[in-house]
Amino acid sequence: MSFTSLGLSDQLLKAVAEKGFTKPYPIQQQAIPAILKGKDVLGIAQTGSGKTASFALPILQRFAGLTPLRNRSIRGLVLVPTRELAVQVGEVFQELGQYLSRRIKTVAVFGGVSINPQMMQLAGTEILVATPGRLLDLIASKAVRLSEVEVLVLDEADKMLNLGFKEEMDQIFALLPNERQNVLFSATLADDVAAIKEKLLINPVTIEIQAEQQNTNLIKQTAYKVADESKGPFLRYLIKQQNMQQVLVFISSTKKADNVAAKLNKNGIVAMAMHSGKSQGARTEALKQFKAGKVRVLVATDLASRGIDIQFLPYVINYDLPRSPKDYVHRIGRTGRAEAEGEAISMISPDEMHHFKIIQKKMGKQVPLLDTEDVDLKGF
């Protein structure tokens, strides 16, 4: 199946081709036609499955033939759990809509930065991508109205609930018009997500993409037995020995992320840290520099493990293992995207060995575990 068979306009197809998309992912094949028809949609799919384009393309197509609303009213609302995802989703809307004959203004808003510039941006906005807390702040300031929203998208609903946004989401739902299209995407159908589904969706088209339908086979997974105190030198050894040029390193704490990044820089490997202790400006800049190839290594906590789309990222390294098997899959899913091969490497200390066995069992895949005793780490 090709994108041309999904009922999209030539202008959107031009943007799709420019982004290098050759054929739609399974979720796009099913979601795009359903959303174009105005149906409610429930999509259950892991990260990296192409969810953003699956709702951005049909929403842009539907709004392209309409005139903008007035009085700070918006037509489309996308709720997301994190600031980084808000920026990313906003960029996808702008990139995919760049060739439309009528420009559809999309704005991303989120907390952690001054609200005044965001308020000024909202004039003429048709699609608003927002984190729940900042959206409520803007509503309280009378900077935006939800009474004419035609399409509501909840992106990564399970993550929003896990982060404690249920109360804010309920407040937002109460401000929306009764007649609207609802689209809900989630990695899982947990009890809280199922409750929101029952509350919001009317006769939805349900799309569930199993993990084996995604391109996890494109990710080469390797693990190394490494003593905890040797992880820093071994990381630097790996990067230099394999001449890795774009590496996303996941780490367990903000303090450790800063320390690892500092040691990498001290050893001539350009690195930046990205975590919740950084300002929003610093986090955005770090991701921008990394995507542009100006930073060789991005050291991140799990803040960046979900919803961050770094196209053609070749390497992900687990400096520390995440708490859950699900988070492990989300992390390694940052590579092996857009039908490009990728490599996921984990450094396993003796204390993490049992947990790593559990991760492999849950994942249903055995990962080669290599010894590092003979590796000479002097000078690293």
C-alpha cells in the first residue's frame, strides 16, 4: 500500500515524499482513512509506529478547506504529556502542511517557559498542541477558547495518566463541545485509558498494532557485562572504538547524566545532558544540536525515551537499565525507525543481571551478553 491510496491531497503527498516516507506504517494505513471520514479512533501502538503522521495528515486535509475561526478559538486540539513531545508534534504538523494552498497555523504550548510569548502566538491558531497544565493556564488567561474544537487528539494517553494529568484532563474535557471527533492513542490499554475511552469515544474504529508488526527486527541488540565503576570508561571506549557519531545514552539520574556528559566532553567527545533538571530552553537546544549532528552524544534520563523522534538515529546505549521492560522497549525504539537499521547496546552490571533477564523474558527475545574482562580501558 502507498500513501497515494489513502485519499490524501497532492500537497500533503508532496510533503510526505519530502520527509522520505515511502509507504505508510500499519497504523497509518488504518487510522488515516478513518480520521478522514470523521470517525472516532482508538489506536494502541508502541512508540515509533508512526502515530503522529497518522493523525496530523487527515486533520490537515480536513481543515485545509475551511476558513480560520476568530476570537481565539481553535479547531483542533492535541494533548500531549511532555514539553518535548509538544514541540515535536507541532513540527510534524508544520512540515506536513507546508505545501497546502492555505496555511494552517499550528502552535505548541507547554510549561517551564514564559507564558506571554505563547499567548501572543495564539492569534490565528487553528491547531493547538499542548500539555494539559499550560493549556489550563492559557484558558484561565482567556488566551484560547475550546468551545469550537472539532477534533480532539490525546497522544500517549497512558503517559499523561502516569504523570498525574487526570484531573487537568477532566477539566479540559468539560470545556469542549459535545459534538466533536475524538482520537486517542496509547501504548497500552490500561484501566485508566479504558475509562477515558468509554468516556470520550463513540463507536470508535479500534486499531491495535502488535509489537511484532513494528520494525523491532531492524534493531540489533547487544549487551556487555560491565562493572558499575567501569561503565564510564567502557562507554567512551565503545564510542571511540566504533567511531559512533550520533549516540543517545540513557541513564538513571539527572546528577549522573551531568557527570557522564562532563566526562565525555573532557575526553574529547562532544556531549550534552538532557533531563528534568534542565530548563526548557536548555533541553530544546540540546535536542536541536543533537539532531543537527553538532553534538555527538546526548545523555538523557527517561524523559527522552518516549515520543522523541530522531530520524535515522544509529545508536542507543543503556548506561543503566530502566525500571520496567516496557521502558526498555521505548528506549531502544528511538533507533531502528523509518525502516533504517539501528543498534541498541546495554551495559549490565552484576546487580542488574537478574533484572536484565526479566526484561529479555518479557520482550521474548534473547540478547547476546558479552564479557569485557579482556578489554583494555586504560586511557579511557
